Amino acid sequence: MITIDGNRVVVSEGKGPPVEHDIGSPEAFEILSRVWLRAGWDTKYVYSFSWLGRPIIQLPEDMIRIQEIVYAVKPDVVIETGVAHGGSLIFYASLFRAMGRGRVVGIDVEIRPHNRAAIEAHELSSYITLIEGSSVDAKVVSHARAQVKPGENVLVMLDSNHTRDHVLAELEAYAPMVSVGSYIIASDGIMGDLVGAPRSKDDWAWNNPREAGRLFLQRNPEFALVEPPFPFNEGQIKRRVSYWPDAYLQRVRAPGSGK
């Protein structure tokens, strides 16, 4: 049980004595952030944002953090699986417009006509290529690969079907396109912490993107789980508040290079 008593956060677990933290401590912030993330899931908080006119079903914290990564990596191409309303595609396109480089490839098993029409009518549509089909279908993967020119820097964002096996198949299919120093990001690993919450499933404890990433890393030593550093931080908080725990899989060396 977690209680807030004035300027203290008190955690009571089992038969041991309660543990108290000053509300201004990093420990209290982490405890309250976990509660906030769960409350946000229950209330569908992320279903209340848009980016330049398109709904973007993402935690704003995650989008600010991935913006930092995009600016640091400076990819020529972002490939994103999972399109929905297209807000994330517009988000990346706006970054690329500001940076004067880059384009976005969005893949979804079903791009609904009204979403496609809105994306294609958007001011930033020239930065976006849409591919409809299963993200793990060989033809779709080949089509996505064809959007990348030799020598281009690629970052991949996985945000479609979040089951372990599907994400693992996506990781295996798209990781070869990721450039050294860039990332393939398996979002929404928080599913593993949400068992029992509204709209959750009992198997989420293991059937989630975080578990897919763990299995992928066992098979692919050229990638590593790397938490990107904060490019600016004058505060006490060192860990991101995120729906994407253990999401950032960085290519640390080229295939077969040994370095």
C-alpha cells in the first residue's frame, strides 16, 4: 500500500515496517510515477493527445524522449510498424522537416481509408510512405527495405501487434535494416506490469514486447539493450517515465564484423 502523508510517501508491504521517502526524493518520484502510469492506463490518458492535427496515442514523455534520440542519431529513414491515426508518422515527419533531412515509412495491416486520406492530405505527407499489410509478411518487409537507399541511416519503431511472438518476428525482420549506433525500439513493454488492469490479459506477464526483446538479444549479439542517456539533465531523476521499459535495442556492431 502506498500513502502520501504530508511531504512523505509511505510504502507498506507484507509484515515488514513501512518504508518512508521524502516526497522530493528520486525514490518517491519513481514510486509515484509507477502509480501514475497505471492510473493513466486505467483512464486511457494517452487517448487524449494529437500532433499537428492527428491523434497520437502515445505517452508524451515517450515522444519527447524519442525526439532526443532521433536528433542524436539523425536517421535518414524511420520505419514504424503500426499506423493507427498517423500521429506518430506526422510527429517524425515534423522532426525531419525541422532537421532538413529524413523521411518516414509507416506500415500497418489495415490503414483505414479515413486515416489514409487524412495522412495523405496533411502538410507533411511528402515525408511519408504508407505500406499496407502485415509487418512480418515477407513482401511487406521487402517493400519496406526497398524504401532505404544504400548507406542510409535507419531507425525502426515497433508499435503494432504487441504479442511476444509477433514483436520477436518484427525484430528479426527489421533489425537487419538498422544502422550501427541506431536503434530498433520495441514499444509498450509496460504490458508486463499491467496484468489485472482494465483491458489487460492474464498472459501479458510473459506475452509482451519486453520479453520479445530479451529473446531477440539472446540470438543477436550485434545488438544490446542500451538506455539512451539524457542529453540534458540538471535534476535528480535518472530513469525515464515510460510505457516502453527495456525498449531500446541498439545495433552496436555490423553483422559478422565482430566489432
